[in-house]
Amino acid sequence: MKSFDQQTTSPLSSESTQNEFLLSFIKGEKKAIEVAHSVWQQVVQKGDKVLDATCGNGHDTLALIKMVSGGGGGQVYGLDIQKSAIEKTTALLNASFPHADDNKKMKETVELFLLCHSRMEEIVPKGSFVKLVCFNLGYLPGGDKSIITVPERTLEALEAASRIVGSGGLISVLVYVGHIGGKEEYETVLAFASVLPVDSWVCSKFEMVNRPLAPVLVFLFKK
Amino acid sequence: MKSFDQQTTSPLSSESTQNEFLLSFIKGEKKAIEVAHSVWQQVVQKGDKVLDATCGNGHDTLALIKMVSGGGGGQVYGLDIQKSAIEKTTALLNASFPHADDNKKMKETVELFLLCHSRMEEIVPKGSFVKLVCFNLGYLPGGDKSIITVPERTLEALEAASRIVGSGGLISVLVYVGHIGGKEEYETVLAFASVLPVDSWVCSKFEMVNRPLAPVLVFLFKK
């Protein structure tokens, strides 16, 4: 069993793996979420503060804990509006760090909040910035598909994210467009991103052209 | 002065450089054409046949010569509908390989054709496939801006490209949308890509969201 600090070495950190991520996405061999993790891995440093705006099943939260841990001061804020998501995330994190010492360190690193992502500014200490805010927009995988993130709250959340991300930081949005309301939410994200000033934001998107229901990756990089 | 074979080692081939290309694009530090070259570098092997559908000033043709050379059998077909583009490309290639031996090898590797890209099948030997067809759609940089690639011919060229690219090969399209007719051409490319069957093609696009006139990268990968 790996210790907490050893866990911080993700398979994604090997050069040869990252090297081929863009091509793998173009070949359809890697999913959008894998590309997103690869990008986060290069942006986020040990010791950074980051925020997972949509914990879902906890996989992104877990990946972020591994990225910020081991340097001292790393902090992951995890939010979800669904109680079942917070429960699933908690269960995944506990299962991933079963040893008492590792579990204690993990709990010092992450804080989970049953809260709408539009209220993220309430939990980040005033005056501090985060390196990454990530969104996984859509329904909770395996959960109630009638409970989805909605455009109005998402717009508020993106506005909040743009205020708490520091210079050199990233807002990463993975938009699932295949569910009811997904296209509208995607349009909301694009409308927000398209008017961010070019002197302080680089906004890019990556999408599949012949798979209209495939998730779209949107990155908002703060210069 | 480097010899012809030494020239085949491009700065793009270093692992650390390629490693950071996706992130550099997201940060706005690399241009779309640089990302395209990085992707080609990973797809194209020494000895491959490739086709530059729009030579322009010759920079892509030159990059491709470096990628296919050194393994024996490498071949670059270069097309342009404008005589001045063929002349500029010829001049760039000659200037890049000034020594007689290198120049001879270069000329054995590349063939330039004053021909519309919609007729590319006329120059690739029947029954043979290419690893890459690249398009740089728009006007000739520094040339006559009234002479642009037009949607009808581009559609025919994309159809031709889809027939001559072999399995594991790539159609790479860089679309400049900032000139008159650019948006229509972009729509043509997307309409073509969006209906390619998902079982044999992976079609992706990469674009800037808050710079609507920035060039868009479209990759059509043949499984």
C-alpha cells in the first residue's frame, strides 16, 4: 500500500504519457476528462489551493488532492449541491487513503461543502486565490439525472471562479452536452468565455466535430 | 551549416518541447500553426508520403520535408493554385538547403505542383496512400488577398484528401476565419467533418473562444 505522499505521484506525471496526450485525444484514444487531468497536472503545483466546483463521484477531487499534496499548504475545496455526491466523494477519498496517517493528512488537505457552486466565494478565505477551479457540468454519473447543473447558477459560478482564480491559474470546464439542458449550459459557458477580455484571459475550447454529444473541454487561462 | 539529414531533426522533436505544447496553446503562448506542426511531428514518420495542399510561403512544406527525410522513400507533394506561392516555396526550400548535395536530396524528396488542391488525386500515384494532408486555408500571407481558397474547391479537396489518407493518417486543417469568406470556408470544413462516420474518423477542433478571428485547428484522424 502506498503512503499518502507516494500517492502524490500520479501516472499522468510521466513525461512520455503527457507527451502523447494531445495526439491521443485527436486519435480518440483519450477521453476529454483525461486530457483535462493532464492539463491540470501541468498547471497545479504541490502546495497550491484548488477548487472542485462539482465533486460528483469524487474522482476529480481525488486527482486534485494528489496534485497539491506533499509540498505543505496544499488545499482542495470540494463543492456539490447534492448530498449523495458529497457522500460518494467522502467514501472514495476514505477508500483511497485507508491508513490512519494518510487519512488524517488527506482530511487536512481537503474540505467538502454541500453547497451550490455559485457560492464558492463563501468558502475560499478572503484575499486568497486558487490555482484551479474545475467544473464537470451535467448530471451526477449514476445519480438522479433529473438533478442537473443549471445555466443560471453556472453563470454565477463562472463569474465567481473568475474572481478567485489567481494570475497563472485556470478555470477548467468539462461540459456534457448529451443530457436535457446540456446544450443550453454549453451556450452559457461559451457566452461567458467569449466576452472575457483578451488582455487578461486566454479562452480555448476542444471538441469532437463528428460526435455532437461528446463532452466539450473549455479552458479559461488567467494571464 | 547542417547537412540535409541533420536538418531532419527539428526543434519540435525534443520531448520537453512537445510535452508542453497543449498547455502552451491553452496559455496563448503558442500559435495554432505551431500546435499543428507538433501534432504532425508525432504522426509523420521518416519515409512517409505526405501532401501539403496549400504551399503558401512554403513553411509547412519545409517542415514536412524535414519530417519525412532521412529514412529513405520520404515524399512531400506540395500544391498551390498561385504561381507566386510555388515560386516563394521554391525559393524558401533552395535557401534552406544551399549545399549542392542537400539541395539534390531535397529536390528528390519534394515535388511542387501549380494546381488547385481539389485535384490532389491527380498527383499521388494510384493505389498509394499518404500519412498527412495539410491545409492552410485563407489568403497567401503577403500575397494578393483577393485570391483566397473558396468553399466549393475546399470541399472537393477535403473529399479527395479523405480518399488518399491511409489508416493511421491525418487531415490537418488550419482555417483563418478573419478574412472575407473565411467564416463560410470554416462552415464548409465543419459540415464536411461533422458527417464523417465515427467508426472510421475522429474529427476534433481546437479554437479560441474570446478571439473570434483567431485561426481554428481541425484534425480529421483516420482510424
